Amino acid sequence: MRDEFEKVMCQKLSSIEGDYIDIVSGDVHRLVGGYPGRDHSMPVCCDVMRQRMNGDDFEVEGPLKGKGATLKIRYFRRNHKL
């Protein structure tokens, strides 16, 4: 599952058109599939998103438990030359 999240994140980060892109974990997981559902992999999705942070990227919004569908991270194009 991790590889699928990495692939989606790579696609999203390579498509930044302006200075930055805000990416929400629930949206990423829906693209991979299996969410919402009982056997979702939201913790893995959030881990991958956080691991892709560089430089001055930051969490715009975070779920109370740390790993949930509302995690929103702002990624700046200058930090992600793909």
C-alpha cells in the first residue's frame, strides 16, 4: 500500500502549477482506494505525506489523533523538483 501512496504523492507534487499545493490525506487515500472502509490504511497515507515534506512545507491542518483524513499539508514547488 505504501508504494501506491508514494506514487500518488509523486504525481501530485510533480503537478504543482503555482507556488504550492495543499494536499489532503483523505483525497490521497480515495485515489489509492479502500477509503472510506473498515480496512483503510490512513496511518500509512499520513506517514507517506509527512515523509515527503521538505524545507518549509508545513501542516495546514492536522487531525486530533495525528493520522486521519483531515491531514492537510502545504508543499512548496521549490522544495519538490521532480
